[in-house]
Amino acid sequence: MVQYPALLDGEAGAYGVVFPDLPGCVAMGTTVDEALRHAAAALHDYVASLAEDGIPVAPPRDPAEVAIAPGESLVLVPLVRRPAIAWLARQLAQLA
């Protein structure tokens, strides 16, 4: 399974996740678990959007190469592909 390195930061009630390799791919949550769940969904949607537009997706870099600022934690977020959902979204878009 492909995993992208991401940076998690924040404090109780407000956590954020950014993907250094994927500009604009971010997520937030009120708990760490929620932020990570939202990060997995954001990663999926980001990659699906690029794929639909025929834009290649940057491969994940080695986590050891990611610069970590004070207060940030490095996490690995799996890229979970949901083909059935993507197929349904395409079908609905065609109906619109």
C-alpha cells in the first residue's frame, strides 16, 4: 500500500495535516484521529482529481527526507483507493 508522508500539528480541538509532496492537499480535525481520517479522505480525493484531469501524481518521498518543524509530527497516510465511489461519482456527474 502506498503511504504519503504528512505533517500533523495543532493543539487540543484543532489539528491540521499537510502533505509536503502534494501542494494544497490539507485536512483538519478536532482530534488527532479525526484529522488523520480527514487526511486519508483528502489524499484520496486529491489523487482522484489529478487522475481525472490526466495529471500525474507525485510519488511519495522517503519520510527521512521530510523536514519536520518544531511542534510537528511526521505521520504516514495510506492512499486508499475507492474505485466504487469514484465510479459512482462519475456516473452522477454524467447525469447532471
